[in-house]
Amino acid sequence: MTARKPTLFDLRSGGIDALHLSPRTDDLAALLQALQQRLDGAPDFLSGESLVIDLRRMPEGRGLDVDALAGWLREHGLHALGVVADALPPAARLPLLHSQDRRGDATPQPAAAGEPAPAGGAPTPAAGAAAPATVVIERPLRSGQRVYSAGDLIVLDVVSHGAEIIAAGNIHVYAALRGRALAGAHGDTSARIFCSCLEPELVAVAGVYRTAETPLPPEVAGQAAQIRLDGDSLRIEALRKR
């Protein structure tokens, strides 16, 4: 009987877990300045990240030098994997990628403090599409660990300093939140973060963020709290005990 040769590779469909950088201006200098301010405010927030440059929110008829942007990202320890767009800009060297999310159909959400916030609402799921499953983590998350959920994310143990949790929907932490938590990662401005003990390095909802460099008010520091968007700002509120 002839032995079967072992399979040395597989070909299958899949998705890339990467943050989308969605420029809203073709002014490269202004864009790089805003990015530098974001990195200065949270130096470890994006360290070593892989990013996709998503041009679907650019003003109609405007172009952007994506290769120059990718070069700047590379100089700052970030990696541009490719471009999501209807078509690649002329002479661009980055590959054109396909994205399965519907962010290109959505109206942009509020920006971080100091950036203009366009009008509009949050994206809505495609008709008939199944809601993404909730991810439940029952173990502590240590420094350097990262968890992503395409829906809601529930963590039943501590999120340590240096750990990162990201969800397209809401985040619930039934323990101390000491690392980084990013809810509404695909632009859902209605997403919220809930935790039993708020001590974070960074929290963000739909791209609007707050770092530990800005001290928390005493009524929420180390307390059970929720974080949500209120206009263009993060609102942090204590969870009242009933």
C-alpha cells in the first residue's frame, strides 16, 4: 500500500486581525501631525501594530499618498499591510485588500479630542446577517496578551497592565481592568465598556480614547464603572449599587 505524502500547506479563506487606519483628509502633513499627537499621547498604544490603510472614508475625489503614509508608519514601528479602497491610488506599491466589514458604507464616527468629527451615525449590519458571537474569557489576561471579538467581549478575570482587549461591540470586565480596552473598534458609537474595578492604561470607544496620563475622577477610580461616548467625548460614570 502506497503511503500518502504529508500535506505541506493549506489554502483556505480567512481574515486578517488588523486595525483599520481610515484617513479623512488628503492633507498628508496634517494627517501625520495628528498621528504623531496620538502616538505621543499613548506611546505604547500602537507599538508594533499591523494596520490596514482604509481609504473608503476619504472625501470623494480626493487622493492620498499611501506610500508616504506607509513609510511614516514604518519609521514609527507600525506595519501597513495594504490598502482597502475601491481602487488603488496611481503608482501605489501597497497591495489592494478586500475587507468583509461594512465600514466603507458607514458614516464616520467621532474623532479623538482635537480632531474634526463628521456628522452621521454608526454602521448597521447587513440585512439578514447573523450577529457576531460573544467571546467569553474565563482566565486572567497577562501583559502582552491580546483578545479580539467581532461582537461583544466578556472577561471574567483581571486584565493586567500591558494586556489589550478589543471588541467591535461592548466590553464587560467582571474584575479589575488595568490594561487597555477598546470597544466599538469598527466604529460603533453606541458601544460601551463596563468593569468592576476601573484602573486602565487606556480606554477607547469608537476611536475616542483616554489614557492613564489623565487621572480618573475619585468617584470612578478603582470603582465599578461604565464608559460611553457623549458627543465627541468619553463619559465615565460610576455604576450605582442597587
